[in-house]
Amino acid sequence: MNNFLHENESKELMIYSVQEGTELIINSLYESKESVINSLYESKESMINSLQKSKDLCNAPVGVFDSGVGGLSVLMEIRRQLPAENLIYVADSGHVPYGNRPANFIEKRATAITEFLLGADVKAIVVACNTVTVVAVESLRSWCPVPIVAMEPAIKPAASITKSGVIGVIATSQTLSSKSVARLCNMYGSNIEVLLQPCPGLVELVEQAELTSISTRSLLSDYLSPLLDKGADTIVLGCTHYPFLKQMISEVAGTDVVIIDPAAPVARELLRQLSLRQLSASSVRSGSEMFFASDHLSNAQTITSKLWGRQIEVHKLPHAYC
């Protein structure tokens, strides 16, 4: 009898054990199924968020800045080559010109404006100023989280196209005395003569939109004559203000002299950088522009509208960045 009871208890234990094991397997499968479903859901959510973030980044604006209105010459070329991009332009009109400022002051202003643009969630920044490029762009790139496209005098292309073997570079004193320009001259000027001509006063004339005045022509003649007298057949515009004087420069220098404006290569480099990072805006839309100035708002609006070619609104740069 005892053996019979013992066998029954063993069978019951085995049945219970099997039932318990089956339930564990079922629960484990259910939990595994739930885990897979949750994982797929989270993966889908992550993918959607990633795509949304990517879309938002593509729609983010590009920031462009200069000491004043000169960088509008670069902005125009960016708008021509990248019609879908939203653009934010900052003219540091309260501190123009940069050309005769100390290097630490220029770096401080460039840092403040870069911080403002980052606060506006830009996806890239264009330094539309040769002086800032040669003085501060290396420092900016060391901490700025978005790509920075900068510019420097186009000595390399000028050296490759000159026929007389003499090129002239017109720019601000700060730009021409920089290590960057010295490096360019050493790299590309060994077989040609590079004439460096500082042009104090030209920036201020452009800032007042005096593009065709007698005083502007007289000043340009003073600066260009020494270059032309020494046989320069190519003139490099080493300041973004100067393209607005391109017509008068051509009239003074003559039609045989080639004038190099670096705006187009800068716009192409911006396009390349955005494409490389898959940040280009959708081509089905037209981009917008916003303009900011650090001072003299009414004057900035008048001059910017005149140079841009239509009436625009200029906003005051927040005080913290002025």
C-alpha cells in the first residue's frame, strides 16, 4: 500500500512539475514576444525620431556674418547657388570696419556672433570676412560644433591665370599683414610677383553705399595705380566689401585686367559641406533670409536694402551679442 501511495505521489509531482515547466515556457515565450514587440516599437520610434531630426537639421538655417554689409556679396552668391537654404545674415555694423582692429577684439566679436548663430540652431556658418578668417577662424573651429566655411584672398587662382606674372591683392591692413596671407604668398608666389595693397577707407564707402561717387573712384585710382604701373594684370578682391565696387574697379583698371571675386568658390564649398553631411535643404522649396545688425539699425536697413536689391527688414542683434 505504501508503495502504491508513494508511486501516486511521484506521478502527481511529475505532472505538477510538467505543468509548471509548461507554464514557465509559455510565460517565457510570451515575455520574449513582448520584448521583441517592444524592441521593434522602440526601434521604429528611434528611426522616426532620427528621420525627424535629420529633416529638422536639413531645414535648419545657414548663418553668415561679416563686419558689416560687405558679406552680402557672399550671401547673394549663396542664394544663387543654394536657392532652397534658409539664411541668417549678421552685420556687425556697430564695430565696422574690422580691418584696423586688434586681433583679440576681432576674435571676441567673431565668437559672440558665432554664439548667437548657434543659438539660432544654424547647421553651418559662413565667415564672409577675410579679416575674421585670417585672425579668428582657427579658434572658432576648435570649439564650434557645426561646419565653418571661411574665405581667404584668392592668391592661388590668381597666380595660375596671370600672364604678366604680376598680381595685385587689395584688402584691409589686418588681412594683408596676417600669417595666412604670408603663407599664401610663399606657397603660390614663388614664380610671380604678388603686390599687396591695403585700402583704408573703401569699406566705409561701401557701408554708405557710395558705389559710384567721385570720392570712391578717386580712392580706388590711388590704390590701383601702383599695381597697374608695375604690370599687374590680375586683381584679387581680398575683402567682401569690394565686389560691390567691381564695376568701378574694372573701369579704373581697364577691361584687360582680370578681377577675382572669391564669393562663388565659398558658395560651392558650402554646398559641398552640406551635401557631404546630408544636410542640404529640400530643393522643392524656396529659402528665406533674415538680417541682423549690431547697431545703426535704420541706416543698416537702408543700406542693406539698397545693396540686396529690394526692401528688407533688419533686426537688432540682441544686446548680449553686441
